[in-house]
Amino acid sequence: THNGWKSFEDAFKRSFKISGNQEEEKEEKKLPELSEGQTFDGVQTKISEHFTNPPKRFTEDLLLSAMERAGAEDIGADAERKGLGTPATRADIIEKLVKDGFVKREKKQIIPTEDGLKLITVLPDVVKSPKLTADWENALTLVAKGELPMEDFMADIENMVSELIHTYHEVSDEQKKMFAQEQAVLGVCPNCGGQVVKGKFGAYCVKKCGMNVNRIMGAALTDAQVKDMLSGKKILLKGLKSKTGKPYDAYIIPSGTEGYHYTKDGEEKSGVQFKFVMEFPKKKSSGGKKK
């Protein structure tokens, strides 16, 4: 008989020194050693249904400890460093993962985000394995001792990177869909009829026809203003500057498109922009009585 997943759970607990609930462990009795041909008398049997609990989430302290010990069993005794990173960089590694959106903090727990799960799914196994760090640390120890030429170590690194690029140079359609972001559609491009969507750096036409939907008279438009302009509604722009530098407000009413071109740093640029009519807000009456 085999203990199945319990063997892996025990190995996990030993590796990361996680102790379970003692009362639960007493109740969970492992199967006795069995051999072919054994017989048992008076055995009462029944079918019972139970639900297992997933491994506990890492706290930041547990994760730092796990990083410190990761791959330690594969690192030679003479290696200068063990685990992932150094005491000075491990916390920064976690901060970068949080900043880049691959993990998030919930109370004391460190939890992978959807993007984090997707990334770990598509990364090659060799890159994810602490064994890679262990191999490098052992090799660097040999370099420090003069037993391995530095050039050989760097050649191995270059070969590994070259093989990874050669093997994983293309991303499958399934993987592309996995990372595709749903983009909010703001309207239809007045220049080519393509969709104008909300992007990381502002709205843009998906057909990249040269239509500039982000700015009017140098003023950056909000997504709501872009949406209104695309649907033919007028918008109010505040703080526009006159030729003399005096600020003013104006209503912008879309009336088609027009081409534009200008020279910047010796390079000529061109594209398409909103054509519009301007209206000026009526000035509020001072409320004084006419004489």
C-alpha cells in the first residue's frame, strides 16, 4: 500500500518545518505495513466521506524562511550561500512580486494573484526550480576555489539561455489568451471605424490608423471625455492657455476629423485628430443692478 498524497504532505511539512494540529494528526492514522497474502478476521468496514484541507498559505515570515531553505539539500556544504536570494534581497524580491501584481497581501498571508498563477504556469520548469540556484551556487563555489574556470561557468549560462530562447521563442495561442486583458471599449474611431479602447497609457484605436484621441489643443482627455467626443457630444475643457498664456475654459464640439503634421527635433510627425468647433461658457453676471 501507499500513503499517496500524505507522503508529499509530510515531505512538505518537513521541508518547511510546518507543524500541523496535533489532535488532527492523532486522528489521521496511516495504513499499517501490508504484504501480499495477509488475511484479517472480523474486520468491520464502512464508507465515509471526508474533505482534505489545502496546505496553509505562506505568511511573509514563512515565505522568507522557505526562500532561505529552498534547494538547500542540493547545495554543497562548501557553497557560500544557500537558498534563494540573500538576507538583504529576499524581502525586496517579495516587494517586487507585490508591486508587479503577481502576489498580494491579505492580512498576514501572501497570496498569488491570477497573473501570478498564469506566470508560474507558463514559465519553464528549469527556471522555476530552486535546483537551478543550487547548481549555480555550487558552480560559483568551484570558481572561487579555482577548480572551475569562470569562462566555463559563463558558457554554461549562455548555453542555457540560448536553449530556453530556442525552445520557448513562441507563445501558443492558448497562452496568449491566458494573458489577454479585457479592454474597455470607449467608442468607434471616427477615422477608420475601428474600436477605440482604454489602454495603459490612454485611449487608442486598435487598428492604429494614426488617430489621436488622447489630446485636444495640448490638453489630455479623460476616458469619459474621449467617450463623449466619439459619440458626438461636446465636452468642457478647463485651463486651456491662450497665446498670451492666459487660462480659459471652452466647450469642444466634435465635427469630424482632420490631418495634422509638425516637426519635432528635426523629425516630421503626422496623424489624424478631432476636428472641432469651440464654444465659450457664458460669464456669470456680477449681480450688480443696472442704473
